[in-house]
Amino acid sequence: MNSSTATPITPNLELLRQAVQEFQPAPSRIPFHTLKPYHEFIVMLRAKRASYRSVAELLEKQGVSTSRARVAEYGRIMVDGGKRRKRRKYARTTPTAIQVVPPEQQPAPQITAPTSFQPATKPERGPRIARIRLLNGTIAGEKNFGQVS
């Protein structure tokens, strides 16, 4: 026979359908296959506010091979319903949302003559310097009536 003229192999469709129906994935490939039998206990422990670390330790004491990270992932996905991380809420501004409203014209305040307890203008605030009182009762830096500079 000549090897260059090989007949194409036609698959048996019935055998292929039967193989697909009987296919079972390896148990290690099924997500959380070790934790699913303990779902009820994990939910009860989390309802009592148990940490994922304490849940994992309790399961390990019972002979379940797992880790704190795996229990935490199971809890977030299967127990809490796949909560996502909270994202920062940024203020959304749209051009139509910002409306510039002109300020209303208010009447000018009436200016009265300054009184003795009210200065006419507010003095500008500069650095505050402590007033040092000397032992003889005078204040440092101020001139007394009898001093000549």
C-alpha cells in the first residue's frame, strides 16, 4: 500500500456523544470542592463573627486540608455573594449640572462713624510677639516717660 493515499479517519459520532455525557472533571479542578460540604458550618461561624483564620483553623483540626486564604476566598464568593471591593466615589460633574447663578445685589451696608471701642479698619495681623515684663515692672521694648532714646 502506498502511504501517501491514506484515507481520512471519520470519528464515530455516537462514541463521541457518549464520551461527552460520561465526562467528569477531576475533583481537584472543581472550585472549592473541599469546602462545599462545610458550607453550612462556615455560614454559621461567620454569622457569629468568626474570622476566616479561625474558621480555617477549626476546619484543619477536623481534617479538612485548606488555608486561611482559601476559606476567605470561599467566604467572599460563595457566602457573601461575591462582594466587590468598594471603590472611591468621585464627584461627577457635567457641564449641564453646573449652573452659574449670579449673586443677588445686596444693598451696601451703612457706614457709621467709628466709636472708641470699634476700630475704623481692621489692622493687618503680623507676627505676634510676646510682651516681656521685666522684674522692675516695665515692659521690654517700650519707652517709659522718663526714658530718652
